[in-house]
Amino acid sequence: MQPIIKLHDGNLMPQLGLGVWQASIAEASHAVTKALEVGYRSIDTAAIYKNEEGVGHALQSSTIPRRELFITTKLWNDDQGNPQAALETSLEKLKLDYVDLYLIHWPKPTQDQYVEAWRGLIKLREQGLAKSIGVCNFHVPHLQRLLDETNTAPVINQIELHPMLQQRQLHAWNATHHIATESWSPLAQGGEGVFDQPIIKKLAEKYGKTPAQIVVRWHLDNGLVVIPKSITPARIRENFEVFDFKLDKDELSEIATLDIGNRLGPDPESM
């Protein structure tokens, strides 16, 4: 049974989901179909991924009740001036009446529209088009500004987070403000520089798991929401088969030493 977390608005979210970044429409459809068969119930996409139609096709073809699914999509930078139209377009592609979580994809501070965009998301939640609302890639000053100017905290902050970039200070700030932290690129984009670390290899051997499974488990045991992306059926299954073991405190501490601040994606300040 996979763990569920309770967001500060009271809604429930699976702690492990499937990401579909870089997947084509067809690949996203196949990946989501496989993931649902394996047992995933949380799917993470975005307008800029240009594959929401594929996710929608898979969801429509599934017999799983809508209430058992948790679907996330994101507001792209160019659409921050009109979140309503952007979400309606996403819903049409996803073939859904609402999403479970709608996120501002990047703060894009040079554009300086993210506070107004956040007010738009609050309205979308009030309309029931998004059950929960949150952000991606927000640093503390961006988050503090949302709190100061709207008095409404995101339920989640989805950030690049993996053993080589652990963002512990931001994770702690989020937790202090009851904001869940969700990891994108959780395997450091295919595990390069992570899977060959001695501690990861040692734990994989100890638990009879793959390095990827050890890293997914590390996210879960740190209380993070995690969305490893894959379009390969075997890996989709592998990333889900992590509920029969847990890492202990000493093992988590050993993995903590791998943090070297190695950011693989863009810096939110310069997006």
C-alpha cells in the first residue's frame, strides 16, 4: 500500500507519482496506462510538456474511478496573465472537469506576474476547477511574497531535488509553513553521478533493490512527494516497487553527505 500525505488544505495526495516530462503524446498515453496498471494513482504533467492529450487519453481509457486519481498540471510562464484560460485549455486536453493540483510552473521573477497568477489560482480553486493549488521552483522570497500579499500558502512546492541537490533549507522552510515539498528530477535525470555512489550501491545490495529504488525510497523516507519519470514499462514498475523496505536513520544520514548543490535544471532566479 503506497503512502498518502495530507496537504494543508485537507486534500490527500499519493506520495509517489509518475512524471511525464519529455514524453510525446503517444509515449505519455502508454506510460500512464502502464502506471495505472501497476498501481500508480498520481500523474504529473504540465502545459509546456505538450502531452496533456496523451495523459487524457490514458485516463479516459481507464476504468479507475476519477475520485481515486490525483492529476497535476501546471501553468506556463507565458500564461501567468490568464490562469483561467490556461487551465480551461489544459482541462480540455486532459478530458477532465477539474485537476487535483494546479501549479505555477516557475516564479519567473523578472516577469513579476506570479503574485497575480497566484490570485488567479485561488479563484480557480474557489470555482472547483483545481482542488488544490501550489507552485514549482519557488525560493523563500517568492513564497514569502505570496504569503504577505495574498495570505494564502501553496499546499506544495515542487522543486528540483535529488541526492546531489537536497535543498534542505528550502525543504525545512516549506515544512515550517506546512507546505509539502515535491521532488522533480528525483533520480538526477537518469541517475548520473548518483547510482554509482558507493553508499547507493551498498544499500542496493543490502536490500536487494536497484539504485533507482534506493533513491526513490530515500525521497519517501525524507517525507518528500516524489514523481520519477519514465516511459519504459519495466522502470515504471521498478520505481513503484519500493514499499517493502525502509532506510534507517544512519542510511539516510549517509546519503545526506552526497549533497554537493549540483543543480541540473534552470535556476529559478534566472528563468
